[in-house]
Amino acid sequence: MTIEAPAHQKTAFRSLPSPPRKPAGFPDGVAFFLDLDGTVLDLAAKPDGVSIPLETVEAIGGIADRLGGAMAVISGRSLGDIDRILAPLRLPAAALHGAELRRFGGGRAGGDRGVPPERLTAALGAFVDARPGLALEDKGASIAVHYRATPERETEVRSRVGDLVERFAPDHELQPGKMVVEVRPRGCNKGVALRALMQEPPFAGRLPWAFGDDLTDEFALEAAISLGGEGVLIGEVDRPTAATSALPSPAAMRGWLEALARRD
């Protein structure tokens, strides 16, 4: 039941060049797609423990304006979480890996897609409750089991969650991430979401730049590259990746955005 990153066009373990401070075609010819956790935000022990500097929010808003609105967030978080973190910004977004899609101008699609069965949610809750250190995050259209506090349980978590999904939710699939296993509707991923947004104004006709750090982001990186754009990996290149360039950390990503916002 485990879904891995896209299988082709993978760069093996090697260093990647840093992205240029000003992308070619900026601002009229490019579109940006940002992951949040581990990309713009430093990872936290709990999902609600993240924070973002005000200057980064201002930089994202300024860049979005210069791009004519062609700036979207593609995240495993819900739309409500995205808006809370980036307040007062309200950007186009693919939430829950694309299960919820907010287009430019606010139109939404897919908000009721594939809610996990109650039997699965209950079984996952019982599994987590019996193991101190695990945390269950119910996002509506997807559900996640976090094991950051007990990383030694990784094999157990992946195996048990996979078994429960196979038993109770055959229309769903597993997506592993950094210290998390997420259950999402089958066919939802960040690459599909990026392609959907790229079909509509103000994204259509531009070259996409996708930024991400985790296995879930590989779908978006690969989709951006296949459409003629760029895929930027945030963090150390310690696994095969489709990315064409990299930044070493979320702090470096925030600095890159803030520097870009100041450039003419």
C-alpha cells in the first residue's frame, strides 16, 4: 500500500546547484508552487508548533503580487491551516495533497473528496492511543500518524497503518514522509494538483517552479520539470530526487524568498 516518489528522472545522491536569486523570466514568465513544512517552515515536534517570520510572509505576498497572482501553496495541510500560517495572505492552494483545491480568485474544488471511513479513523485512533509518542492528525480528507517523538516505531507504524488501510479503506493509499505516514484518497498527489492549477489563469502559459523537501513533494518537482520549469529541493540531497537545484534548509529558502522580493 505504500506510495513512493515518482520513479523516473531521479538524480542520485549528489550535490545540486543552488537556484538563481532571480529566476529567468521573473516575474512575467514563471509561477511558484510552495510547500510549507520543511520548505518554508522549520519542522516542529507537533504540526501546530510551527511559526513563520513576518518578513517571510510579507516577501511571499510581495512576490505573489509581482507574479500577478501565480503563486500557490501545495501542502499536506488543510486550507484552514495554510491560511492561519500565512495570514493575512490567502493564496491559491492545493491542500491535503490536492484533495482540496482553491483556485485563483477563491473558487474551490474537491473539498469532499474521499473522506477516510470512520472505521479506519477509529482503528488508527486506537493504534495511536496504545503507543505513547504517536500522534494522530485528522485533516478531513486525509489522516496522518506522526512518530517524530518515537522514530524507532517507523517500521511498526508503516506496517500497521498499511494493514489498516488495506482492510478498511481500499480507495485510499499511503504516503510516507518525514516522521509521518499519511493516508490520502487514491490518485491525489502534489503533481496532479500542480498540473490542475497550471491549466488556469494566472498560471497558464508560465513556467512552474516547485519548491519542496519531502517524498510527497517529488510529485510536484517532477511535474514542474516536465512542464519546462524547475524543481527545487529544500534540505540535504540524501535520497534520489527529481530536483534540478537545491537550497540547504528552510532558513535558506526564507532568505531566498526575502532576497527575491527585494530585487528589481
